[in-house]
Amino acid sequence: MTQTMEIDSGAIPVWPQHLSIELVHRTPTIGRIRFDDNALYHEALFEALAEAEEDRTRAAPRAGGHARIEEFDAWDVPEAELLRLRAVKFCRALMNTSAIALQSADVLVVRRGQQIPAHQPEHSVASLTYVLSGDTDFLFQHASLAQHRFIVPEDTRPGDCFAVPNDMVLSVPAVASHIPLMLVSFGFRRLP
């Protein structure tokens, strides 16, 4: 039986049955799941995000000008809990273990003219990047790639969730679009 939860738009499966992990890059491994039901929950997340951005204790400007809103997993919004549950399930499926727990969850907001220098959740065994909005490419870099070489996921759209190794770094070049790039960055730790 599929687990569901109630959000503002009604009941929604925590893990839709049609999902499959797409291999975006083989070495280093990058996996993607596309949650095509995101129209049911993104609007509530945008509203919660606007509120969080106004609260200076929750939003901090970062190098490159982008904003980082910490503790996404603590937002008292069912849509945020849905994303958290999906991220944990995705990471556990990829690592083939239930001994994984969420360590950090932050929203990164990058507006026109802003960028994200190399970003990686601290001390995580794996990280996921979920796309809330935007049409700007973002980049993954890994030590196994030549210097200044990046992997740019193709056909990225809102609702995409990328899983990458713990030593892979995310960055975003200066955003040229009027549509802000909004990403949720999840970091995971292994349980004893």
C-alpha cells in the first residue's frame, strides 16, 4: 500500500509508484528522480519560503550574493515534510540501507546577477539537490574530473532531485534569468 499524506492541495503519495532513478552521469555517479507532481506542493513551499526569507534570523546572505535559508526540515509546513520524506527515501534507496538520517536541509535562493560558489553539505555521506524553481544551469564538480571541468545536468526542471556522492560540489554561475533558481540542499549522515 502506498503511503500518503495530507497537504494543502489534498492527499498525495509520499513516493509515487511510477518513479525510477535515471543515471545522469556514470563516474562519478549522479542519479536523478523527476517528481512530476510538484505543481501540487510547490506553491505552498514558495509561500513558506517568502516568509522565511523575510525573517533575518532564518535567512543569511552568502558569498556570491545568494541567500541560504537554514533548517528547511524544521519548517512547519506539510509540503516541506513531504520533500523531506522523499529525500530520505531516495537516499536510502541509493545507498541500499535504512541506516541513513537527514543531517541538514537548506534552501538556496539565487536571483539575477547572483551566484553560488562551490557548495557542499558539511560532513555528509551523501547529498541531494532538489530543484524548486529556475531555468539556470547549475554545475557539479568532482575531484575525478579535470580541473575546471563540470557536469551540467541536461533538461533540468522544477521537481528534479539529484543525488551525488559526498565529495561532489555544487556551484551556480551568475544567474542571467529573471526567474530565481531555488534549490533545496539535503545532507545525510550514516547511522551507527
